[in-house]
Amino acid sequence: MNEYRRSPRKSAFVTIPVTNKMTGQIIGRIGNLSADGMLLVCDENIAEGALFQLGFELVNGHGHPQTIEVGVQEMWAENANVPGQYWAGFHFIDISDRDLETIESWLGDLKD
């Protein structure tokens, strides 16, 4: 299968909840992650083109948990295979260098 994305993505094999930083509510969990964006599994459909400030935790290159904060825009959404769940693709529009380094470290060599 050919990969047409700008950056390869790595699947999350553990539950990584993602919080809407404006409301404090969990918006979903990471399905996969890249240096440019992420796929979330959500319990509610996301409005087309919606903007969010999201936060989640990853283990950094030193083995310590680090809170990541990103500004994102919804690029697409669709029904998931499980009734009542949705997939939503987000593109990062704002991320600090430190948080991007942590994501890149987490991605590693992209071997699942």
C-alpha cells in the first residue's frame, strides 16, 4: 500500500486520552499520530473545519511523561466501525518545538 501523507503515522497501542483544553473534557483518544497531525477516535462527531486547543500525554525521549499541547484543525470525520464512535483527522496548526521533539521521539523509527 502506498503512503500519500506528508508524514508517516504511528498507531497508538495504548489508550492516550485527548483533552479539549478550553472545556477540560476528553474529546477522544489517539488512533494514530504523526509530526503533522493525528487521528482521533471520538464519541461525538466533530464539526467540519473546527479548531481546537488539545492536550495529551506522551513519554518523552528521557522516559518521562510530558504533556503535549497542540492547536489543531479538523480535516475530515466519518463514522467509525463501532456504532456511536467517529474517526476524525486533525492537522496541527500550532505546536511548540519542545512538544514536536517529544512527538518525533515517540514516533521513533515508526516500526509498530
